[in-house]
Amino acid sequence: MSTAPEKTVPQAVADATLNAALSSSARPPRPSPLSAAKTFGWRGMLKIKHVPEQLIDVTLTPVLFLVMFTYLFGGAMSGSTSEYLQFILPGILVQSVLFTAVYSGVALNTDMTKGVVDRFRSLPIWRPAPLVGAVIGDSVRFAIASTIVVALGFALGFDAGGGIGGVLGAMLLVIVFSFALSWVFTTVGLLMRSPSAVMNTGFMALFPLVFLSNTLVDPSTLPSALEAFVNVNPVSSLVTAARGLMGGDASAEDIGLVLAEAGVLVAIFAPLTVRLYRGKS
Amino acid sequence: MTATLAIEATGLGKSFGKTRAVDGVDLAVERGAVYGVLGPNGAGKTTTIRMLATLLRPDSGSARVLGHDIVTEADAVRGLVSLTGQLASVDDDLTGRENLILLGRLLGYRTKQARVRADELLAAFGLEEAAGRLVKNYSGGMRRRLDLAASIVVTPELMFLDEPTTGLDPRSRNQVWDIIRALAGMGTTVLLCTQYLDEADQLAGRIAVIDRGKVIAEGTPTSLKASVGGGALRVRLVDPGQRDEAARLLGRVLEAEPHLEADPSAFSVRIDDAERAADAVAELSGAGLGLAGFSLAQPSLDEVFLALTGHLAEDDDVEEAAA
């Protein structure tokens, strides 16, 4: 690691500027919980700006998935690549964004090893603000990943029966679900010892859920035990709803189910994360 | 309630598993002073500071910080103190300026005010040029200065500093010391944890010496030194073979037990009255013992520590990082 050269000779440190800086800080009123959380969201944005590498996974993986699956399986699965694209685009959207959610846990785990967390915890702010802010910030990442998938889908010739409204609705639903799933990974992030352990655990858990779903294949072609699993897999319900929204034949029931699942995840894992975060020291 | 003391701790204790990291610490720190907490690694300094800064819950005893209980009124305490931890408490992935704006906003400034305050602090701490660089590219001294700047975005009434100069070069260390003096000059109470004896000696008006989770001595640097007695006369001979004879002689003249050093030609003898050193040295020459050199040293806090604990203020391999 390179250290920056110190050109400024701060003998200036002990002089009038310092005394002025020390004396000119009347205490402002405490920020509201929302404003504190928003500030942490802003911190998340800055990290994306300064460490754009972490977006590469987020952007590259969906592109690879979509192109590979479309052209590799398209002919075999649906007779033509364009027809298969119609089928898998909503599924790839779900898949890409869900994998991104693992990074919420990785980022939190990394944060906990740094001294800056001590400072946050010694501030007079709403205690869960750093967590809520980080997860809100992560939603921007979900939005980026989903925009890339959808844009590429259109470029490859996807025909949205649900129109722009349907596509945006599907994206929003996926982002909401991923926001909920983020809380699962922040819990994992506080339980695991290292960022890479969080990443491995997260991906190991997501792989079967994402692939043993109706993302890539029609579940009716599966052996019955597997089909039963696929049908109760929450990822399947999300894919079904997203497919419905994009195709223009969404049912309120499907969407409601996804929102309910998201609500359950948040209700269980958000308090759990906050509890673990508070007890951590 | 009248809170005359900045920190008032009684029997503060904390265990991690079987390790009793802090074992009944009592502290009484006056407002507006720099108070040193001195001890080797693993003595329980960091754990104590983390309890007082409300980051850790004590499992025995109690403490009031600026009149507020650290457990039941933790939020009120947080509103009045700031903490500069052992690991610099700044965000490596942000620029120096962003770090300060972030804290300004978290403390309740509007974005614009937070920016103004950040720039003011960057200028005061000589970080203007580095303001737009990521903190991970900062030198150790720059990180520490930013860390201190972050602690005074809003001037705290009490500042906890946990080993603020560990790992810094002498020049950066002096800068940090200047900042601490300036802070104290403005009336902020500073609780300074350090394992450097000269640091406590230079900055603190009072010092608590802490070892194995307990306060073993408390007082002004001068009184602590006095409790150990005067200085020591150190003598180095030309011929190591004469050491025993010379040590016996000086021991008799100065009425103290000579201490043989690792260097086979050197020894030292405690001396209460510096005036007698000249006579003592003259006696050596008179006896035909060749001197290579001699020196008269005031007791250092190192010696204070040795006298108080029976061991040196070095690492004793107790893990405190986890605390």
C-alpha cells in the first residue's frame, strides 16, 4: 500500500486555525432516525463510487448468465433462442439481483472489523441507522443490476407483453424482495468470522434455491419430488410474479405472495441483525 | 445533580470468558484536565475506555460520565463524548473530506454546514491537500490527524483517546501531542490511554497506573516519581573485572543496594541526593578503579512502573485487541 507524501507541514496544527476550529462548533440538534439512515445510505453510494470493482460482479454476472443461457439452451429448450429469451429473462433478472444481496452481508462483515464502527456506535444516533442505511444503499446496487439485465434483454429482442409499466413493476418487485433478503445476509454477516465465509455461505445457500426453481425450466418436466420443492421455493414465486408482470398476465395473488414472503424475511431477520449488531463488541 | 467530576468510576469490571480484563477499576477524573491511564498491553486500558464510552457493558461496578450513568443513560453520555479508538476510527474507503462530512451529518448538521465544518477542520489539521484522497492512501500520521479531527466535528466535553500515537513517527507524534494540548487548552477533558510513559508524563496532569485490570497507583507524574525515590547513579568501568569491588564500594558510600546490569562492566546505585554523586565518583577514582563513564538519571516512569508492579511495562502477551 502506498502512503501519500506529506507535503503540508502542519506545524500549522497548533496555531490559530486549530483553536478557531475547536471553538466554532455549537452542537446542532440530533438528526432524526431517517436522516441518520439516509446519511449511511449516502456512505454506501460513496463506496460504490470509490470502489467500483465491487460492481463488476453485479454487472458482469447477469450479462454472462443471460447471453450464455439464451444461446446455449434456447434451441434445445424452446425450439428457438428468441422464445427461450421470453421465458428466462424474468428469471435471470431475479437470479442476478438475488446474488447481489449476498454483498450486503459481506460489506457488513468487512465493516465490523474496522475501527470506524466504534465511532458510529459511540455517536448519539438511532442505533440501527448504520444497518438500515447500508441496506437502503444496497438497493441502488439491485437497481443497477436489474437495469442491466432488462436493457440487455431488450437488446436481444425481448418482447414485453406487460409494457414498460409491467417491466418496471417486475424490477421493483425484485428489488423489494432482495431488500428483504439482504437482512438474511446481514445476519449471516454478523455471525461469520470473515467476509469470504459470508460470501461462500451466501452463495452455497442461494445456488440450490436459484437453480432448483422455475427460472430456467418448466417445473412440470421435473421428477415429482423435485417439482414439489420447486413449487414451494420462494424464488419460484418471485419468478412467477416477475414473469407475469413482464408478460402482462400477472395475478395479484402471485404479487401478494412475494410481498408477504418479503415481509416475513424482514420481520424475522431485521430485528435479528439489529440485535446481533448491538450485542457485538 | 451537581456533576463536578468528568468521570467517576467505582469497581468497574469486565470479563471475557475466563479472562478478567478489568477487575474493579476506580477512577475520579476532574473536568478540564488531561488524565492519563498508563499500562502495558493487556492491562485493561482499552476495555475500560470502551466501557466508559458506552461501547461495552460493565459486568460489575458502575460509572458516571459527566454526571450520566454509562448504562442507564448511555445515550446522554454519547451526546457529550467522542472516541478515538486504537484502530483509527475513520473509513478507509472514503476520502478525508467525506469522512468529516459523514460525521457532521450524523451529528445533525445539514449537508451544507457539514461541508463548511469539514473544510474548516481539514485546514486546521493540515489535511487540505489530502482532502480528496482516499484515507487508505494516507500515512499513519495523516490518519491520526483525521481521526482527531473526526472526534471534534462537534467539540466534545470529554474525549477518549486510546493510544493515539502508537505506531507514529516522532514528528507525527509531536503533532498529535500539540493537538491534545490545544484541546485541553479549550477546556475539553481528555482521558488518554497510553503505554508510553513519556506521553503520559508530558500531557497528563494526573495518571492512573493500571496493571492486570486494576489501578495500582494514582497521582501526579511528580508524585509517582517521588514515590519511587530519587534517581540512580550509573557507572561503567574500564575493566569488567573490577565491577564487584566498585559496586561494593559505592553501595557502602551511598548506603544502597547496587544493581548489577546486563552489561558486565556497568552497575547502578539508587541515590536520593544528587550532591553525593560527585563524592561517590571521587571515591571510585581514589580506589584506583578506572571509570569509562558515569551518569545521573532521574527516575523515569518506566522505573515507576517497575517499582510498582515488579515487572517492566512491556507486552505480557495478554490479548487486548479482542476486548
